[in-house]
Amino acid sequence: MHTSLSSSDSQCCKVHVSLGIRSYSIIIGPDAMEEVVFADHVFGRRVMIVTNEIVEHLYFEKVVQNFREFQVNKIVLPDGEKIKTLDGLNIILSALLQGGHDRTTTLVALGGGVIGDVAGFAAAVYQRGIDFVQIPTTLLAQVDSSVGGKTGVNHALGKNMIGAFHQPSIVISDTKTLRTLPKREFAAGLSEVIKYGLIADRYFFDWIEENLDGLLDHDLNLLAYAVRVACQIKASIVSHDETEQGHRAILNFGHTFGHAIETFLKYRDWVHGEAISVGMLMAMRLSVLLGGISETDFDRLKVMLKRCGLPTSPPLLMTIQDFNLIMMRDKKVIDGQLRLVILEAFGLATVSTEYGDSNLQKVLSFHCAS
Ligand code: NAD
Ligand code: GLY
């Protein structure tokens, strides 16, 4: 798809997600929200912007400026993971129905991964599917959740258990929006950035290590580079395995452990990227036991996560038994066998059932206080 930027000296760059007729561009850079000509990507006349109470105050007006020739409606959801449920979905669907929206309406997800996931799912199911645009405003959403078409909501018995694959028409990642992110949310996003180095590009990991202070200072050039490389890696993986029949699952490195932590905490207290930080260390420990990773590389990861201010141990009250019970409900369990993502080498991930339960139990003993 042709993607217009409003000026020839744009500071934005473009990453292509190659999926046949579902292909789309990711536009990355400071002021991307202003530079992209939305009218080139939105084919109907009506737009429903879904955002939350925090992001609305910060960026709604800026986005609306760019939709001047459209009829714009908005839905402002409460903040937080608690809205990523069937109830949250229902709020969006009801507003679309009450507003008389038909299949030509485009839904715009303006916010972090929570808004992107629930709004994307609403777009997937409303009248059997309408177009949607992702405008991610957290680092985690810019490097991960806005790309690849996974949409959905949580269930009390498990995270992201209800959902659909539905690709956006375009993703607009304005890296300036990251400057207003709370420090903790920014660090949580960094854990997903680090993930890409671990699973696919050890030189990117080295680069993050060298540039971490600048990234933590929100240097816009460094941020744009990090978002671009992360999106390139994700776009390449998704282009080869859109619906996660196999290789795409490597993007879930550390996530089985991390999702268990989030489920144990009932999606409260810790944010997603924090749970993934600990989950990645646990998956890294398993990879050490299986011989793909050295103790030195395990320590490098731990030091990096600590420099980001991320947690490196599971919640104190979470036991080995809690992990075992919750992990067996993971989506990656097939025929009673849990598949886990491990590193065969630094920068090379694979999905495996051959890790040996005794090794898994050693990982849990190593990381759990009880
Ligand atoms: P989030 O959406 O809750 O956003 C984090 C916080 O930052 C919220 O309080 C939000 O209101 C606030 N916020 C957002 N943008 C801001 C800005 N620019 N300035 C100030 N505050 C801002 O959390 P998240 O970390 O973005 O996303 C987590 C969710 O993403 C989880 O539900 C996770 O399961 C999901 N996820 C989905 C995928 C996928 O492929 N679909 C991948 C990874 C994670
Ligand atoms: N975040 C994992 C995936 O998109 O597959």
C-alpha cells in the first residue's frame, strides 16, 4: 500500500508488514501523528476513536486535527488492564451500534496495548470486521502489541484467552508520545525491546546495552531506531507466520512465565512488561540449563533489566505450585504438553517441548522463594 507522509523531509521511517492483501505500513518517528495523511488510509467518512481517560487528555486533539474531513466520534474507556474484558469490548460495540455505525466506519485505537487489543478485537467482530488504525502511545505498544494483528481480551481464568487475528490498515508510532509515559511504563516497554535482541538479533542486544542510558533519557533518535528495529524483527516473523502456526510463538519468549505471574496477581500490581522481565529471566535460566546460553549472558540480561528498573524475581507469595497450575492453562499447551520458548543460542529462539520437566522444575526452584 502507498503511504503518504505530508512532507518530503519527513523524519519518519516506514516498516512494511508483508501479508498479501492484508499488508500495511508502520510509520515511526517524532510527529508521525501529524505527518501521516490519514485520509489516504481511511476509506469511509466515519471514524470512531477509542482511547482512555489518560491518553484522551494528552493526544486526542492532536489526532482529531488530522481527521478534519471525517465525521469523528470517540469512546473514552477507563484506564488500565481491567477494561480489557468482554465488558470493555461491549462498551465499544454498544457505542458503535448506538451511533448507527456501519461497516464503512474505521476504528482508531489511540493508546497503549490495552486499548489496541480491545479496540482491535471490537474491529475484528463488529459486523464481522471493520477497518482499524493503530496509534500506539506506549513503548510496549509501539514495539509489539500494535503490530501483527493479535487482538483480544482477558478472561478471569487466563490472559488474552478470547480474541482474533485482525490486522490494522496502518500503524502510526509517534515516538514523541513516549516522553509523557510514566517511568515504570517506559521500563516495561524496554523489556519487550530487549526481548527482540534475545530472540532474533544479538547485535541489537549489544546496541541496547551500549545505548541504554540514552534510551532511558528518551533520546528521540535512539528511540526511533529501537522501535524501528523491533518492528522490523516482528514484521519479518509475522509475515512468515501470521496466525502463529509455529515460529511466531518465539515472540512469546518469557511470556508463559510472565502470563502466569499476571494471572496470579489477577492483572493487578504489576504491569505486563514487568511480568515479562521476570519471565524472560526464567526462560533464560531454562536456556542455560539446556546449554544454549552461558551464565555470563544470563547475568548480562539480569544487569540490563535491573538498569531499566525492572523486577528480576517473581512476586514473593507466588509458589512453584502456582506456576505449575497456571502455566498448564497457557495457550501453548497442546495435548497436555506445555511448549516453551528457549534460546538455542544468544539471538536465536525456538519453541520446544524437549526441555525436560525436571529442568522446568529447577527453573521454578531457582526463582521462587517457596
Ligand atoms: P497500557 O495500555 O495499560 O498503557 C500503560 C499506561 O500508560 C496506561 O495507564 C495508559 O493510560 C498510559 N499511557 C498510554 N500512553 C501514554 C502516554 N503516551 N503518556 C502517558 N501515559 C500513557 O499498557 P501497555 O503496556 O501499553 O500494554 C499492555 C497490554 O498489551 C497488555 O494487555 C498485553 O497483554 C498487551 N499486549 C498485546 C500484544 C499483542 O500482540 N496484541 C503484545 C504485547 C502485549
Ligand atoms: N506479542 C506476541 C505476538 O504478537 O505474537
